[in-house]
Amino acid sequence: MENLIIIGSGPAGYTAAIYAARSGHGPLLFTGEEVGGQLMTTTEVDNFPGFPDGIMGPDLMVAMRKQAEKFGTKMIEKNVTAVDLKSKPMKVMVGDDVYETKAVIIACGASARRLGLENEKKLYGKGVSACATCDGFFFKGKKVIVAGGGDAAMEEATFLTKYASSVTIVNRTDVFRASEIMLAKAKAEPKISFIMSATVEDILGAEVGKVTGVKLKNTKTGEITELSIDGVFVAIGHVPNTKIFEGQLPLDKVGYIKAKNIVMTDLPGVFVAGDVADARYRQAASAAGTGCMAALEVERFLAETKG
């Protein structure tokens, strides 16, 4: 029987573990196979408090993990495959292994949708990004494209005009999915241009370790053209990692867990932290903040239930 099981190992999961472990609850944390979450695929992080010179994403995650372990967090590098959050005690399954627990913090994050290109993988963090807020600063005076046609793409492109010399939105059809207000805002920006009915067929520059351009395919004619740019921002949405919680917790139409009071859920003893319930901010700092909040709520819950 565990006092607390934490599912996920990004900033939210590790911060929750630090707080819960310091409170003496000896949490068990399942990292998942992608240990450290999305920050493991980023390079320099310069907007996380406390690092005036920036820090590499993987280094930040390693430091957080060490801090959580220092206070007594137990780690298992496996994926949780199923849960039963309505039983008492709750059950967390990893294959054939069943773990019982009094409380659960779900912090398994969301994954950015990718284009599915081989060079996208090779150049991720080297000119390819899925977060303008995180990485826009590194593209001062450079030319970038944003792949996507929804509100997320318009928001990313508009933000990038603060830094980039030009931003080109590449939309796969001749109709935008974005709301009128977001589209109008993007069209009003002189730095933003549009390429319609096109998809990113390939990303160039893998041989030199940085993005140098893209190949675009016209979806109507099949024509391939090349565009010289310095960065590719993929803005085709995020997928919350919530498949195993279907039928257990209320999810919105995209799959994000519906939270109450930021970290509470409909089930007693079940809390959420980070991107798994946050479709709006999706930042390391905000994820860490909700990890702290979730752990404090667990402490109150265990005290009230004499856990």
C-alpha cells in the first residue's frame, strides 16, 4: 500500500514528488518510458526561474529528479498501463503488476503532435520546435515558418513576430480552422505571410545540424518547392496522455482532464498537475506550480482521511 503514486516525470511530476517526499509521504513515481517529459527534447531553457544564464532542458529534468530522490521518492521507469481510481484503495497497473495507493497525482503531460518526418526528429531542438513561448527568443532576426491553420498556429505566429524577421504560416488547405478573431490578428501583422494548400514535405539541414529550409508540397498540384528558413514551429495541436483515464475521469473533447480548482478532480484522492489538464499555458514553470499545489492537496487529503 502506497500513500501516493505520481504518474509522470516532467516538471509537474517531479515537483509534486519533491513536496510530497519532504512531507514524509514517500511517493512512488512512475516516470513512463519517456523519462523527463517534453523538456528532454528541448535545448536551452531560459525562462525557468532561478537560471539567469539558462539551462539545458535535460539538465533541468535530471536536477529535479535528483532533488525528488534526495527526499525519498521511489522511481520506476515504466509506463502505467491501466488504473482503477474508483476502488478503495485505488489501483495502478503496470502490466501484470498491481500497486495500491491512497492518493494519486496524474502528471503524465501532453505530447505535441508532430509532422511525422524523419528530419523533424533529427532537428527537434535544433530549429524545430512546438513552443513559440519557449523557443521564440532564439530566433531573433531569423526567418521561420509555422505549420498549422488553427488558433494555435495563429497564436504561435503572432508571438513569433516579437523576434523573427518574418513568419510564414503554412496551411494544408485553402481554408483556415482558426477563429475569425485569431486569423484577423495574424493577418494584421506585417511580418506574417501565408502559404495556402501546402504541407511540409521535408525539413532541410540535418547534415549540418540545424534547420536551413523546408520542402513544401502543393496539395492541389503536387508541385514541390523549397523555402530557405531558419526555424520550423509545428502548431497542429497537442495530445494529452490520458487514454488510460477514459471512463475514470471527465475529459474535454480533446482529451484533457477536467480539473476543479486547478488540481482537484471529481474523485477524492485523485489530483492533476501540469499539461495533462492545461491546454492553455503548457509551460515548465506553470506545470511545476501545479505539481506543488497537487502535493499540498494530497497532504491535506491524507491528513483528513488519516492516511
